[in-house]
Amino acid sequence: MVTHIVLPLLVGLGVFLTGMKVMELALHQWAGSYLTGLVERFTRTPLRGMLIGTGVTAALQSSSAITVITIGLVNAGIMTFPKTLGIILGSNVGTCITTELIGLNLTKLAFPLLLVSGSVWLGTLLPWSVAVRSYRLHRALHHLRSLSLAVSGFACVMLGVEVMQTIVPALQSRGLFGWFVEQAQRSILWGVIAGAVLTAIIHSSAATIAMTMGLAAVDAIPVELGIAIVLGANVGTCATALLAAIGGSRNGQFVAWSHIALNVGGALLFLPLLPLLHESSALLAANPSGQIAHAQTIFNIVCSLIALPVCYLPALRRMGTKL
């Protein structure tokens, strides 16, 4: 129990939090007027931020990664809380690609990314780089040093998630997965709880959704129950944002809580509408796994579109300037 579950969980958490702090400090060093202006331009309105968040999340295949980066930018003072609202909405839309392409896993790139970025960072510390007298070259090396350190921090965040995910076989061997599925078959609400708890433990909604799609594909669970588990997985993925906000600024914590409000509110909204969501997804795909994937897409897009007008409320737009 301690060796296979508790220890990996603690080690992964330590690596995750260390990576968060390293990334935050490096972003603060790297952030000049250029980066601040760039972020300002692309997140000037919630709609623009939503489009950017959607595109970047689709490219990285990880809404958790985008949320972590956003919280880091806020903690580093590069971005204000109101500017993040659209990005959070977009990250939920962009993550639908992850459901459709469930086989891809960003955490697999964590160690190679850490190795490359760490090597670049060490290269900028060599004596020849210190002796550079050209102002432009010295400034370029400074930016490269900070950027490579930020990438290393981000790689540690993903590596920490990967370490925490190693407890999955131990949980399976103790029958916890089977117990959750058994309870979920008795009540749709248990399905949501199962999805939320499993995702919070393994820090991967993609893994939970993949398992659910696999069970539905072999008729081990009904599609409607699988959709309930997916709704819970969207709630459980907020655990990563909460971890990222630990020890951060108040604005950074607001980013995490806005992510939670979006996903929890969406789950509560769609829970009574599960039969309708099932019917809608059935119109788009015949196979059970495809229906679950499309239900995830419908859920995230509708929730983000509903929440988008709220992001334009004056009270929310002023929050970043008061704290």
C-alpha cells in the first residue's frame, strides 16, 4: 500500500509542485514588455481568449497543461484574472480533441522535454556564455535561459502527473476500479462520483474516459452511465488546477476556482439532461465509444458557450485590477 500507492503519490506531488514554482519564477524573469503585450493582445476579450485557449489546448492535447500554464502566468504577474476567463473556457473546448484522439498522451514527452530544456539551460550557464559582451547576444541568452527553465518546470509538472499515474495498476489490483463501476451501475450519480474521484486520483481525465469508452465498447456498462462518468471526469480534472494554485497568488487561486465553477456547474446542469445528451450523441455515432466521445464534446462546447457571456460582466472584468 505505502510503496505502490502512497509513496508514488507523494513523490509525484512533490515533483508537480516544484515544477510549478520553477515555471512561475522563470516566467517572471522572462516576462518583459513584449510578452506582456502579446498576452494582452490575444486575451483582450473573453471570446478571443476562448479561441486562443481552444487552439492551444487542441495542439497540446491537455487542458490541465493549459490551466497550469495560465495559473503560472497569473502568479508571475504576466496576466490578470479576467484575461484568463476566456482561456479556461477554450481549454475545455480544446480538450475534446483529446477525447477523440484518446491514444495520445502528453506526459510521455515529459522526460525528453526535461532533458532537452535542462541541457539548454545548463548550456547558457557555461563560461563562454558569461563572457559574452554583446548586449543583444547577452539579452538573447538571458531570454533563452529563462525560457528553457520555464519549459523544464513545465516538464516537471507533467512528470509529476506521470508519476502519480503509476498508482493506477495498484488501484486496479485492489479492486477499486471494479468497486466504483459496480456502485455506478446502481445510480447515475455514482457514475459522476466515480469519474470525479478516479480522475482526481490519477490526474488524467483522458485515462478515465479511455477506460469508460473501453467498458462501453464491450457492453460492460451502458452508454448513459459512461456519459455520467465522463461528466464526473470533467469535475475531477479540476484537482490539477487546485494543486497548481497551492501557495500561489489570490488571482491564481481565482483561476483555479473559475475552472471548478465551470465544470461543476456544467455537470449539475447536464445531470438531469443525461438522456437528452445520450440521444444527441447517438445521432452522431452508432458505436458506444463514439457516442461517449461526442457527448464529451457537446458537453464542453455547450457549457463554454453558456458561460461566455458571464465573462463579460463588469464585476468579473474589474476583479484583476482590485487584487
